[in-house]
Amino acid sequence: MRAVRTQKIYAPSRYGQMHVVCAEPVAGHARTPVVCFHQSPSSGAQYKVFQQVMATDRLVLCPDTPGFGGSDGPSSPVTIPDYAAAMAEMLDHLGYGAGRKGGVDVVGCHTGTLIGTALAGSRSDLVRKLALPSLALFTEDERAKMKAQYGGPQPILTDPDFVPKVWRQTVIDGSKDFTPERRLELFAERLRSGTRAWFGPEASLKFDCATALKAVTQPVLLLVLNEMLGPNTRRAADIVKTATVIDISDRAGHGAWDSDPEALAKPIRAFFDA
């Protein structure tokens, strides 16, 4: 595997400084850069292992969504288009866009798929292609069930069982595809946004993904995994006119970002380079 160089940078956005982890091959690269948008509540650390695999032949940027990880965030709930606009400001600052460095390729997961979709629809000069595993496309019934479970403020300051419950879900009973140390890291990232952690899920549940997908003109890879949003991702093929569907649910689930990153990187790389 080619040697990869990693560094952390900060870029401005409407909510303050945005933390971005950048990885690229030491020997240089000429391919289109990739930007990975994470699920919530979490951070760009979700892609830590995958990023190293993907960055062997191109620059890979993993920003923390405003209010998550190391990024400054809003003081009140915002929308998915707001998050996408902040990402556009970060990419503008780094020199991407028409007449400059050109567009980037986008990878998303859960909330990140919506941010990527909104960014592609609003700034076609910034987004060349999208890979959307685990697409957060909900029916109204699904949305209602998700909202009952994840919507609204969480009782992190009032429920003495809240943090232990998250600990057990993430560290003790979390996916065995992740090492115990990695589960601990992801637990810390999940809690890092504190009382505002619900802003991301709330924005996701209010976003009209189906309508936004119809506005996307760029090529889209719908990568179906063996996880909760696998059926939702497959269903999007009926909406996205520019979709390519690849089903890897027989060998890759949500934990593959860590346990088998090449299973995800291989079809994503091939799609971006086609």
C-alpha cells in the first residue's frame, strides 16, 4: 500500500471554524479529491480507517459537520441545506469550484448522504459525483418512527441512565467489526457535541430527501450495504435518474468502514474513476 500523509486543518464557515482531517499519498496524486460527510451524532472520525485506504491515490477530506467533532456549530437547530452551505464555504475557502480547482467527489453515510445530496443540488460546480451508501431516504411512516426514537433534545443532563445506555450500546454491545478501543473512540465522538447532538438527526428527519434527489444531475452511486438503511438505498434507484446501483450487502455492513474498508473503497474508487 502506498504511504499516506495525514494532517488536520481548520477552514472558515458560517458557524466558525470547521475541523477537517486531510489524507493524501506521499508520492502525490492527480485524481479528483474526495470529501466524506459523516453520520450524526458522530464526526469525521467515522471514516478514520476508510480514509487511509481511499487516500492511497487521491486527497481525501473528512470534515466534522458544524457542531460535531472539532467544528464550531450553530446555537440553535438548523437545516440540511444550512449544513451543506457551510460545507460549500469550507470548499470555497480551500479553492474548489468552477474556474478554480474544479469539483470534488462526495461520499456520505446516513446524515452525510443528505448533506452531500443538498450540496450537489445547490452547487453543481463543487460536486462532480456522489457515492451514497446508507442513504437516509424515508417514507412518512419510517420518518415518524425515527422521529419518535431520535427526534428532539436528548436528556443528557437530566437522565442519569442516558450516558450509561449510550456506553452500553456503543462500547459493550457495539459492532464486533470494531475493536474495543475503536468503539470507545466512537462513543466519545458521539457525546462530544453535548446537548446539541440532536441538531443533526433533527435536520435529517425534516429534510425532503426524495425531492432533493430528483434535482441531482451528477452521476450517483447507490451502494447497498447490509445495515438498517440498505433497503432505503436500494429504493432510491426509482428516484435518481443518474443512479448506478451496486449491492454488496452479502459481504459488507455498516461496520465495513473499519473491518473491511476495501470492500467499500473498491466500488467507490471504480465509480469515481470511470
